[in-house]
Amino acid sequence: MTATSPTARTGQVASAQPSARPGKRGDRTGAASRAPWLLLAPFLALFILTFVLPIFVAVGSSFTKVTRSGLFGEAGVKSEFAGFSNYAQALADGSFVASIGRMLLFGVVQVPVMIVLCTVLALMLESASAKWPGFFRAAYFLPYGVPGVIATILWSFLYVPGLSPLFDVAALVGLTPDFLGANTVLWSIANIVTWSYTGYNMLIIVAQLKAIPGELYEAAKVDGASTWRVALSIQLPLIRPALVLTTVFSIIGTLQLFAEAQVLKTVAPTIDSQYTPNLSAYTTAFAYNDYNVAAAQAVLIAVAAFVLSFAFLKFTNRKSS
């Protein structure tokens, strides 16, 4: 039996400790790398199930044709690859094509008007002479908190003769407006959309305005720049990313228009069941029970939104360069 000196034992313990540290550090590093994925797992699962998977299902369904045998399909249902026949049928539908053209006209007029309006409101609220900016910011944003269905119902009372006080006021000056006529109902919907989303876009621009360094305003003040000059030379160029973002959102939202037309058609006979692209796809699926053609229409709407957004981004990037 050999005795070990205290110094030797201390050396053995000291030499054993460093060998244990790398393992602990590795376990700690592995846990730290797994933690974000564990926290993101519920969101990723819901995102895949409710967003990614439906996209693949819709695209697959758009290339599928369902054939039912028998009078009521009692002899069997067979699914087969249909190629682009569903897309050809969707594009051969004159009402669907007309709805896309109608929404393009809607976007060309409504989107610039809304972007200009929300930009003006944001600049006014962020000006040095603005009073109670917090109150007015909340007041302008409030319509966005009203669901589209409720907003359309509220505005429909102002569009219907006999219920709206607007007709009584117009009669005093000899006018007889027709908000639900064939030539005006599209702009009545545009008014509802503008009322609902101007405040939302305004907040995005306000956030960009607040990110502008204060030194720029101080330098402009020293140079004697007016409020108009500050807006043109400093604020508008620096909020360009926010303007591009809100415009892209508005382009996508234009092709997704659904609730306003769906609700307003109960009081406007000129609005049919295929007035907007989304309404046309909804009617094809749930009124005509042709889910494959409806899926093709939905894919075409998504492609149109992507192409228009991409073209706008390319145009703005080329203009800035």
C-alpha cells in the first residue's frame, strides 16, 4: 500500500477538473442551440398546418380532376391528373377575368389615393406644431379595429336611400347620388377600404418618421428650411421604405377583396356573386361545388398578386438607382 502525498492528490484533482469542463460546456451549448427551436416549435407547427400545407393542397388540387360515376356519385369517385385544364376553364370564365380587371382598376385608383392620404396624415401628426398627436393617431387607427363585415354594414346604411342622411343633405343642393349604381358601387367599396386601412398604413409611416435622427431636423432648422422643405427634402426620401411596404400590402389586399363585396351585394343588385376574384373563387367552390377550378382561380389570384408586387418593387428599385 503506497501513500499519496497531499500535493500529488491536489494535482490529480486539478488535472481531473479541466477534463470535465468541456463536457459541461458542450451540453450547455447544445441546450442553448435547441432552445430557440423548442420555443418556435408551436408556431412552426401551426404555420405549416394552416399556411404552408394549404398552399400545397390548393396547388395540387388545381391540377386534379374529380370524376364521379353514377347519378349521385354512388358508383365511385376517381381523381386524376388534369394538367392545365382547370386553369384553362378558369381563364375561359368571362366573369372571373372581368373581376380581375375590375380589381386592377380599383387598385390603380384606390391605392394611390390611400397612400397619399396616409402619408399626409402621418406628416401632419409628426410635425412640430401638431396638437394632441396621440389622440388623433388613435382616432385615425380606430377604423382598422372595426372588422370589414361590420364596417361594410355601417357604411351600407349611408349608401341606401331612405336610411342615409346623406341623401337628405344632397337633396338640399339638388343632387341625387346613387352610391350603389353600376358605375359607382366600385368606388363605394373603395371608400370603405380607404376608411378602414388608412390609419393602419399611417402608423407604419409614423414609425418610419420617428426613426429619422433629430440632428437632421436641427440642421434644417439652422439652415432656415420651411416645414414644406423639410417634408420634401428630408422626410419623404427617408420614409420611402415604409411607402413601398404599404403600397405592396395594398396591392395584395386589393386582389384579396372579399368581405366588402360579399356583404354589400345584399343591398346592391349590381354586385354579382363573381364581382371580385376572391368572391368568384368562393362561388365556384361552394355554389358550383367545383373545388378544383376554384383552386386554380385561387392560384391565379396569388400569382397575379406576386407579379404585381414584384413589378412594383422592380420599378421602385430601378427608379431609386
